[in-house]
Amino acid sequence: QAPKRSHAGLGHATDFGPRKMKVPRSLLSVALCGGCLCSFAAGGKEDIRLGKEVEFDSEVRDIQWFGADKNTLLLQTSTGRVHRSEDHGETWTELTPQLSELTRIDPEKTLRVGRFYRSLADPMTLFAHCASGPVAGFASTDAGKTWVQVQKESRLQSWQFHPTRSEWALASHWTEGCRKAVSSAVVKPCTHDLFLTKDLGRTWSLIASRVVQFSWGARRQGLGSGAVSGDLAKQDRIWITQFKDQTGNQPRLTHWRLGIDLLRTDDLGKSFRKVLQDGNKFQMTNGYMLVVKVLDEPGLAIGDIRLMISADHGRTFKEAQLPRRLRHHSYSVLDTSEGAIVLHVNQGGESGDVYISDATGVTFSLSLRNNLRKRGLCAFEKVMNLNGIYIANVVDDEAKSPSAKTTASPDEAEVFEGESSGSQQESMTVRWLSEERPLDAGGILDEQEEDEEVAEGEAVLSRADAARRETGKVLSTASRGLSLPSLSAGRRAQADPPVRTVISFDMGGAWQELSSPSVGVDGKGPCSGKKCHLHLHGFTEMFDFAPVYSYRNAVGILMGSGNIGASLSFDRSETSTYMSRDGGLTWVEVKKGTWIYEYGNHGGLVVIADMANKTSKAEYSFDEGHSWHEIGVADQALDITNVLIEPDATARKFVMYGHRGVTGILRLLDFSKLHQRVCEGTKEAGTDKSDYERWSPSDQLAGGGCILGHKDEYVRRKQLAECFNEEGFEHPTFQNNCRCTKENYECELGFKRKLGSLECTRDPSQQLPRSERCGQDGRASVSAYRRVPGDTCAGGFEPEQVRVRCSLPKPQVQLSPAQFKQTSASTQEVGGAEGGSSSTMWTLAGGVVLACGSVLLALNRGAVFRPTPPARHACAQTHTRP
């Protein structure tokens, strides 16, 4: 997604207007179909076929595809009823009565499935978690055709399949003592216990008690470049964080705490090895393991914690070197797919800074200031089908411009160096990393809390797959309010401070604003001047707007909803839907309003539907947005929630679902016969004889056509070719290295770039790399640039060493034991106070939303609890930090 266009269609917005709509020769009419099977045909040849409209008892909550042929679907409604289809969603059978027969429970009363967990080792194996009633759940090895009841005396809190053994799983639950209605004098204390099954829940063995978080060691075949071969063989390794104190009720983890350690076992719980003392939370992704460690040392401020990183799957850990010595409230891992860690650091409020590590994952440099963050989600997206391209939203005011520095006194910087806490982003765009969601380590739960906190430990197939499903779930919740022309009362149309959208084509090394379409669908120029840029909504606004969307098999294709102007508008009457087929370099306006979208046939087929108004129609394009065609999808208008396709997005059969009132509606849209001819000529791509083109991303900066030091050429279907890609088609890719320019470098620790500039200048508010020592003259020789991880350029620009001022290290203050005791006692009230005020709910995904991506560790304001007498702790809960 980023190069120069080779087709005239994109870039000429008039091609998108109704006057120049290109109609396929075979499509002569558009019919409106109701409850029957119908098609749009010409000359006796079927083109688009609509399945029969299917009704459900409530709104559709989730749809998942199973099996190698991806024809089997399982559907869950908001009331927890389960349905199954073996013909890609055309006909459905309800499974709830079948599940009820296994338990002898009246399905109309208590049986409610809360979530599906699927095995990564076998595409047909899954676990259905029960969200209510006395049943833990059900397991199936044939994609839901037959089921067995999971034998567990209490309802499970979380489930995680083994990465390579389809019948192995870890599962956790809260003991009976956690129910408020149960007398503590009768039952054992409230604890969160971890169990292992090797036979899909028929038998269980206890692994550990008082667990906070858990995970299998090698959750996928291969752990990235940092993985150690000896550790890859330990597929049965289990990681946990656990309370050291084994007495009393297990507390809810709403703050960083001393006394929680990171441990591992290689013998399924027979013995444990302590890996990191006071390691509260961890995340494993693409060969990196990140752990938040709480410190308990004399002279440290309350809430002092460190982010520890391992690139060898937990053998050794190093402390992350962040450039700013400011108090951090949370970390969110945005991306680790390209040999580095992209990290969002929240310092409070609705924005945070984005840092990118070197290849070791330890030394971080500042990439982007004031990245928007809401509800634990970050407005930061990786373009999934191309390397090194990110799209983000930034808060833009004088105090928080991307080029402004964060102010902090030297004393504050000294005290809070490296401090961190955590945040979460659902794997929704998922976009985003294929990781589990760690469970919320709760404490005493009442019945309502237990019902709502369904299992959060699932390993989803991929971050993007989760994103697409999660988007539908979230929009389903929000869709009732989407029929209004503008946001609900009290919501401002323009953000205060303003929000802008920026894009990077070199893995966050440099950022620029999105270019705006020259002409809209109405043939008019949208705006002019320096402040005429395109701004798109991210997952932070997914309750109201369709977010930026890319997918791995739709090379170069992006869609999003937003507006053109000086900043992002939150008024739906000012919102349009946009599309890019060159990785975000150029955009065209597709439709006025907010539409939901989905790709099929490797991006060559796009289906969209109005998500803000009741409708009986949808639209499609078989030429990557060059022209759009309307189809009737219902005889009675409905609220359309989402349009989905199988996880690879290579087929031509979609399911569209929504609701009329409380009734769920679903319909199959089959485009299999729209074009009969299979595309040909991959070897002759780019010639008149071929249906394919050779396309290369370009960012139009120095060295255009080169991203991350090389020029990639992708073979993809020509935009106007009237043929379809076979489902198994793989895009051939060719790569050649380029000469180095400043674009191939990011700023070294202690330096910064302004938005739109490639120059790295000294940032006095940041530390210099710890390897660079100050001379006696107070200066050091450093490089302002470092190569972007994964960049392959050769020759050309080479950074020079520069002499910069630096601060000589200050002598450390040593506290006596008496002084430290007094300090601990006084600061304890502040830590407890922060914790008592509120708690941050968090999940780690992958799917959704997945979210900013997969997210690491969200806890309330970075406070630390030290053991204190009950009276002092109670007092602390009423104290508020200034």
C-alpha cells in the first residue's frame, strides 16, 4: 500500500461517481429479494446469488469459520444460543437443544454459551464456554457436529488451548469462596486456580493456585528471530505469575503489587522455577517476552516499576531503555511483527507517546508524540499487507503537538526513570497481534461479575481475524444509536484538542499527513490550502465509525471513514468512506456517510453497507473501487451490523448480518458466478497479455519506491481485469535493495524529529544511550541516527558522529534503614489512595480488537501496594494524590 498508480481509474474521483459507473456486461438488472433464494441474472446466466434470509432470536454476536474448506460456520447470538451451518452460511441448524440434552438443562432457562475457543493445532477442534448455569462448557472435534460436556465442577474463567496438542488445554476458575453469597466460614478462601486437561476436559489436574496470569510457552510453531532452538522444543512449558502469599483471600489485581512473581514449569506443575521476582504481568509475542517488574529498593519512589524484556524466550531479561524519565501509567504493545517492538507509553489522559526499539527490543527511541488513546485502545494501525507502514491519530494542540517536548523537571526525571504500567488494546485490527487476552485477575466476585467476566485466555487464529470478528461485535452493541445523523447529545463534532491522522512508510521513522482526494464523489474539490488533509477514524471511535481496515491478502487495499480538513470530525454528517489501493499514499472518496466494508477474492471484490442508517441495500465493487453497483439484500429495511468473509478473505461468498429490533438477521451474498474466467498470466505480469500487474509501494519521499531499504514488487490482479483470483493464489513478490537515505534511519535515543522532517535534533528532555558516556567536558560523541530495524539498504547516507552536551551523573542518595522505613510508611498512603479511587478493566487480545493491537498490561496509574496493617490500608483508600 504505497506506490505510484499504474491505473487511471484510481486517482480520478469522477470514476467513482454515478455518472461514470462501469456496469458489467452481464449485469442488466438489480432485483429486490425477500425471504426466497434469488439471483441477479442476465441471459440465463446467474451472477449474484442471495441466500434465504435467516432470522435468529437475538442479534448476532459472533461468527467463526472452521475446517480446511471453511464451509462450516458457528454462530453465537447475544442470548448465548448457538447455530451451525455447513454450506457457508446459507442454511442454519440450532445446536442449543443438542447441548441441553447433554446436561438435561432446559435451554430456555439457564444454558448460555459465552464464547468459542478454537484450537490452533486442529481447525476442527473447539471449546464452547458457558457463561451461565452449572455447566463449564462443551468440546467438539468436528467443528460442532458432535459435542461432549467438559467435566468441571465449577464454571471456568478462562481457557487456553495448547499450541500443538489439540486436546490439551489450560483452564482457570475462581473457587467457591469467591462468591459473596457464600460464607467464608464454610468454604476455603477465594483463589484463582489453574488446571490442565489432556483430554478436552474429561479429566483435570491442578497446576497452581493463586494465579494472576498464565500462558503456554511456545504458543506457535516458531517464536521469531529471538527464539532459542532449545526453548522451541519446550512446547509444554507453562508460564504463570503468582501471589507469593498463599494465605487468605486472593486480592483483585488492580495495582502493581510486590509479592507477585513470574514463574515457569517444564514438568506440568510438578515443580516451578522463579524467573523474575515481583514480575506482575507478562506478554509474549514474536520472540519477545515483556514483563513488568515492581521494585522494592531503598530510595525509590512509590510506584517504581521497570519494563523487562527478553529476546531469548525468557532465558535472560534486560531492562528497557526508554528515553524519557517520566512517570508512565501504562504500556501497550502495538506491533512486533517486523523485528522490533512498537510501544505506546501512556502518561495519563487520552494520549501517549509511541516508541520503537532496536532489533534487541531493549533500547527505544521516540517515534510519535501524543498518539490518541481511549478506553484502553490506541489509534494506531499497522497496514497488514505491506511492511513498515503505520497509520495513527495524534492529539494536536500547542501543549501536545507531535513535535513538542514533554516538560519535566530534572528531579522528576531522575526519580521516575523507566517507570511503567500497563494498558490493553483488544485485538481487533487486530489488526493486530495474534496473542491471547490475559484474564483480569479479580478477587471476590458476585454472580453478576462472574457472568460478565467470560474467559479471556483464548489464542485466536490471528490478530486480523480477531479484529474483523470483534469489529462486528462492537458495532452490534453500538448499532442501535447509529441511525442518528450526528453523535448523541453532549458529544462535540470536533475534538478538543483537535485530532489529526498521520502515516509512516518507514516503520515509524518519519511521519506525514495523509493526502486528500482531489475530487469527491460529487465531482467537487473537497478543500484547498495547507490544512486540506484526510483524517480517518481509528478503533478508538469504533462504536460510532468504521475504523481503518487493511488485510493481509488484499495487497495495497485500505478503507476507512473520516473527513477532509484541518482535523478529524466526529459529526457523521461530515463523514465519508474512503479507499486506497496504494497502501495509503493516495485516497479516493467512495461514499458519503459511514459504511462498513469487507474484502474478498484477495481484495479484488469489496462489499460495503451503510452502518449508520436502516437500509435494504448493499453495494459491491469487483474492480477495487473503480465502480460500485447496488444490490438489494432485503425486502424490509434493517440495521446492518457487519459484512464478513472467511478468515483468508480469498473466497467470494460473504455473510451480511444485522437486526430488526431485537431479531437477528443474516444473509449469504454469493458472488462466485459474477465472473466465470480465472485470471491468467502471473509470469507475464505487467504486460498486455496478462490479467496481473507488478506493483510497488512508494512514499514519494527521497528514494521513492523504497520502503525499509528495499523495493518490493507485488503481483496482483489489474484493477479493471474482469476475472477472479483462485482462492489458493499467492501474490508473487520481488525484492531489490536500495541506497540508504535518511528515511532508512530513525532518531537515536536522545534525539527527535518534527512531523514531516527527516532531521534528527537533540532533545534535552531525553536521555542519551547508556553506552555513551559523558567526558569531563560535559560532552559526548554520539550518532543522531540509527538504522530502522529490518531495513536492508546499502551504501548512500551514513550518519556522522556529533558532539552534544550531556549531564554528568549525579551522586546517588543513600537512605538509612530508618529513613527508608519512614519514606515507605508515608508513601504507602499515596499508593493505596490511587488504587482505591478506581480500577482499570483490561484485556490482552488478539483479536479484537484486538484495538492498540495487542496490548500489554493495564493497571491503575502505576501505584504499588506494600503490605500494611488493615487500618492504614483503609485510610489509604480515602486519600487522593494531587
